[in-house]
Amino acid sequence: MLYLSSLLGARILDNANVQVGTLKDVAVPITEAYPKVAALVISQKNRTETIVPADLIELVGKGIVTLKKSCATLPFFHLGPEHILLRKSVLDRQIVDCEGLKVVRANDIALGKVQGDLSVISIDVSILGILRRLNLDGLPFLNRIKEDLVPWNEMSLVDSTMPELKLHEQKNQLQKLHPADIANIVEELNAKRGAAFLSQLEPEIAADVIEEMDEDDQVALIEHLDAEQAGDILEDMSPDQAADILDELSDDKAQEIIAELEPEEGEKILELITYDAKEAGGLMTTEFFSVRPDWNVREVKNALKGSKDDIPTITYIYVTEEDGTLKGVLSLRRLSTSEDQKKMKEIMSKKPFFVSPTASIKQIAGFLTKYDLFSVAVAREDRKMLGIVMVDDIMRELFPEA
């Protein structure tokens, strides 16, 4: 197995044994599971650089690389947006071990043959990688230290000096992880690097990750994202959490993000910001399941199946008019035991419980306890429904350390 540290600075010789220069860097395509070496970046005596395709390599050894052609006829290799330079963009940078779920540093890079081609195999994150670069890896007592190699296809770069880079394979690897695991990884990074890491993910997954974090970390990350990215992520979060984050941001940053929100989502979030955070309006979510009085049981069941991905938790079915006026409520049990042709207005409770948007945490908690509810509707005096407060929201406020 070869290591990048043993190749950097190696003499590059042509087929006549004439020195072309020394190896400065190695280019690989980022989109491959085990990327084949695509090109060599060579420093020449006149302080210029040239890049030659890797298929001209005849022999690779420690401290020396031999090419198949004369230095006078070497073609130039043009790097594309899919290429990354290992020394410049990977070595000494933080990476995420997607299998071990931890942030580590790339101390060296291991290369080997994959289907006959010289390719990147893994990242050495052990102290041996550093010692190897200092030419101290031959000390006898070091044989007790084990290498710690992270396979290339199980890692993701936290950031890169190539902002246009498309990390397709690494993004796919990351998005297989549970949001809570990704959140733990992000919390090991500072806010700037954490934001760069989140920007690799699809907005929907990034939103799930942020929802797993505490509010201070959420705010710090959103502050370091550009407004468009932040807006895309907040749109995929529950409106109440998005509103809480916007409320804690600097005024300038909040306004930049609000300008990027889709009108419908922006309206929901802005309405929540107007309420006190310790009142029902500030605690509620606007994501709830509502149906019309004339819908029958079969129609509601079909609607439930289609909404399971849009509404995280459904505890009750709220019956509202087209204008949002709350008319009734029923439990999932009541729905499941009713005949398919029955209409909502026939089986709903016609006196639904609700609280005003200015109700305090104490009032809501007392209400939920008294009537043994999992959630309660929030509505204005004219019974226009605004959202719901879940018992979990109240518990988090009453017992924040639990």
C-alpha cells in the first residue's frame, strides 16, 4: 500500500530517465467510491506547474514516479469540476467517518490498486499518519500503534477549498444516516464548518438534523448559512421551530431569510413570530390534520394515508370549514370504529376544546391534564383555527432538562 505522504515531493522521471519535476499533488474524481488517480500535478524547475494524465504512469514507488513518455511530448490534463486535489482539499482537513459517526482529521491518504488502477483506498486518521509524514514511522516502539483507516466510500469532507465540488457519493452516504447521528457529528464542529457540512445535504434532511439540536446550535448554524440555503431548510422544518429560530437571529439575517421563503410558508412562520414564545401562539405548530364536515370516513382515511409524510404527528382529526372555522374534533379510534359512509359531522364531537393564542403554559398544561388530551387546538375568538399545541411542547417548557 502506498501513502500520499510518500509520494509528495517524489521525483518525476520521463521514459529517458530525465527529471520532469517533483510531485506536488494528485487529482482524483470525487464521484467514485474508490476514485482512480486521474492526474499528477508536477512542480517544474522554472517554478511552473504542469498536470499530466495518470495513464502515462509507468511505475510508482516511494520517492519516485516514472512516466511512459518523453518530457517533451507530455500532454496537459485539464481538471474538471468533478476532480479534487488530495493534498490541497483532503489532507489535514476534517472529515466525517460515516460508519464510526465521528469527526476525524485526514493525516494521510492510502492508495492501492483497484481493478488494476491506482486508486484512493482510505484515509489514515491515526497518529501514524502524522509520524509517517515526519519520517518517524520506522521507530521500533511504534509497531504497537495501530493504523486507523477510514474507507474512502465511508467518509465525507466537512468542507473543501473547491466550492463548486459536487459530493454526490458522499452525500448519498451521509443521507443514509439517522438525523440524530448526523446532528451528533455536526455538534463536534464549529458553527462555520457545521454549516458547510449541512449544506452538502438535501434541505429536507438538513431540516431533520437541525430539529435534533438545541436552539443555540440551531441559531448558530443558520447564521452561517447563506439566506437561500437557510430558507430552503426552514421551509422543511415545522413552522413553530422555524419561527423560534428566526426570532433568535439578528434582524438583518432574519430579513434576508424571510425574503427567500415561499409566500405560503413565509406567511405561516411570520404569523407565529408575532406571538409570545411562552404563549399558545408561540408554542403551537400550524401543521395539523383537518377535514371538512361533509367528508365521509373512507375519504378521511384516504387523506390520512396521503398526509403521513407532511404531518409528523396526528393525534386528533380536526373538522373545519373551508375558511378554517373549527366545527368539531374526533379521535383516531372514533374514526377507525365508524362505518365508511358516515360523515364527519355525524361522528365528531361538536364541542371541541380549544385555547386562545394568548393562553399561558400553565393554562394549557391545566387544560391538557383536566381533559386528558394529547394536543389542544389553538383558535381565535371567532373559532378560526390557528394550530395545535402538543403535550410534548408543554413538557419541554416545564422540564427543559428532562
